[in-house]
Amino acid sequence: MFLDFYRLREQPFGVTPDPRYLYLSGTHREALASLYYGIEAGRGFMALIARPGMGKTTLLFQLLERLRKSASTAFLFQTQCNSREFLRYLLADMGIDSHGHDLVQMHEELNAALIRLKHAERRFVLVIDEAQNLDDSVLETVRLLSDFETPGSKLMQIIIVGQPQLAAKLARPSLVQLRQRIAILSRLEPFSPAETDRYIDHRLLVAGYDGGLLFTSDARAIIAARSRGIPRNINNLCFNALSLGCALGRKKIDGEIVLEAVRDLDVEPLGRVGDLPQSVVPPAPLAEPRGAPRWAEHGGLRDRPFRTAALAASLVLASLFLFPSLRRSLGTQFDRVVSAGAVPAAKSIELERPTLPLAVSTTPPASKSALVDRAPSGAAPTGNPTVIVEVKPRKTLYRICVEHFGRFDRESVEKIRALNPQITDPNHIETGQRIVLPGRPRNSTGTYSGGLANGEPMTSARN
């Protein structure tokens, strides 16, 4: 967690609807005031409509907190139910056991409970969240609940809350009676960029942050644009940016970190792949020779250093896999060290860096004519020998570099990309694709030395 690193008392961008973190934008303030006024004025039905992630539930909890001293309340969110289940949920929230009772008995119990509250001079407010999921028959049951009344006042006030689909349902001719009973209709709109700034500052202040500007102006502009002013999106972006900033040791969150958080939250690339690439699936363990000692049989102190080192390595690999932005950052820092001369440039550094994920496309091989079109012609300088290899299943650019050059580094990758302009993303090569590689010195027999370790077919070509 990044709380200590940024000197925060608690999580500022959590996922629970804590009323303390409610930021009242223009439409949020107006909706809260309208609902509170409708309850004080004794209106029977009210509605709140907003898109997902706009903070409807947080606003409702703030409203119920205001009403706690003057009214009894029930908050229902189990909306995928029939009429009998709905009434049972309502009675259970009021502390009434209705197990085994039919609809008539449950109505009688509800009426008696409302009359007791009326004699105690307490209102009863029912809030139904996620109401867009209610069937029309259940919405009709909700409408009939407004019939619990005396000649002078309503015994129950109802607020139905939902997404825009609820508005579409209320517009149906079959629900005209319910729509006519809605006296107050409120809505929530996305934040403007200025409101997004104030929202971030408000949540940081409530969480105990008292330092300088934590998110830079360019970071806030990116958050406002990418979140589209939706509070839940803002929370997700800020949380991931703070997590990444803590991992990188950055006390200020700038636009670069926010863009990395945006890329980490992008699910579209994941939707284009049917399953995990086979190259990231760990190979099956080798069979142990018969009679070989097992780790479980060595409980002495001499095995502890190895186990500790193995556990540490596993944690590092897991963190690199879960945070692709951290992988890219470590790769960039490594390149800076090499370019600064901290590592001799003449030596070949053979590191299996996680900068390029070991992934290969699962797209079926294309036709031979298509493969020929993919192989560039004239990409290499005249007179330089080249080698053409065909990408086999589970083959990655990393393995091709190691087998062809004996190492995997940025220089090798750039050589391959220079000869293959069709490779726009080194992380994505397709099975069946032909790749041109720089030729190597000939041996005494006049053939190219080396070859692919797994015996893949390789043809040579000279430009």
C-alpha cells in the first residue's frame, strides 16, 4: 500500500460508498437538496437517475444519514426478485420475520408496522437502489405500496434509484400510473475538468493528505479527459497512478505515470486474445529420477537459503507480471545505465529482460501468398546476407534473437525491426509469419554457421 509513502491516513480512492468522501458538484448538490426537500414535504414518490459510477449510492447514504434522527429508513438493493421476495426483503430490513407468510399476511404486517411508526411520529423512507433491474410486475408492487396512507398523509415515502434504463422503463405506457406518481425527478451529470480537480483534492483532504500538490496539472488534465468526469473512473485512475508512483519512488504523480495507469486499465487488448499465450504458460516440471531426494525430505538449515531466494525471485516475477508499467520502467532505466557508460558497451549483456512480454499471436497461419507479401524485399542494404525464418507455434522474438544472435538485447531487436518494417510491435509476431534476419559469417563449408536450436527450417537469401 502507498499510504505511508504519501503520508495518507486512509485510502482516498476506495470503492465503498463512504458519505464522508461525497463531493457535491452542481448536480449532486441539487439532487441531494431536491430529495431531502421532497421527503420533508411529504411527497410519495421520488426518483434519481444517473449513469453507472456517478456516486448515486454514496449520495443516498448521505441522505439517509441526514434522516437518521427524524425517520426510519430501509435500503434495498436486491432487485432481481419477484414481488413476494421483494416484500420479504423489505420486511426483513424492518426487522420483521415473514418466513412462510403469503402476500396478504406480509401486507398486513407491513401496514401494522407503518401505523406504529406513524403513532411514534416518525416517517418511513424506502430507498430502492438499482431499480432498473426490477420487473414490471415488481414495479407495480412498488406503486401499490404508496396506497399505505391515511386521509392526511402518506405512511411511506419511496425513492427509486437507477441507471438510464430505469427512465426508459418509466416511459413505457404500461407504467404510466407509476410515472405519474413521481413528484421529483433528479439526475446526476459527469464532472467538469474543474470539478474533477476539486474532487481529487477533496478526497485527498478527507484521507489526511497535507502535503503539496500531489497530482500535477498535466496529470489532472489526463484524468479528467480519460475518466470522462465519472467519479468511479477517477477513483480507479488515481488509485493505480498512486500505486505505480509508489513502486517507482515518485513523490509527485505526473502525466507520464497517469498515462501508464491508463494503459494498465485498458481491457480492449485483452478482449482481442481468446486465451493466455502459450509462451507464458510455465512448462511441466521434469520428471524426477527414481530415488532422487525430494525437497520435503530436507528440512535442515542448509535448504533455507535456497528456499528464501526462490521465494524472493517468485515475488519479483509476480510483481513484474502484474504491473506491466513497472516492467517498462525497469527496462527504460536499464537502457539509461547502459547508454551512460555504467556498463561496458563492448560486452554483450545477456539478460532475459521482461521489457518484451513473451507472447505470440494465436492467429491461424495465413496463406503462402500472404506470407510472401509479409516478407519485405530490399529491406537490408545491398551486399549484406540475410536469413529468412518462418515463425513456428510458441516462437517469440526473444527466442529468435537468442537462437540467431546468441543474446537478447535492444541492438538485436532493432536490427530485426530494421529489416522487417511490418513488425510494428515487437511484442506481437504471428505464427507462420516470415522474418528476415541479418546473415552471419560463413563457415569453412560456405554455409551460414549456427541455426535454430529446435531444427526449424531456415532458408538463406542474399540481397
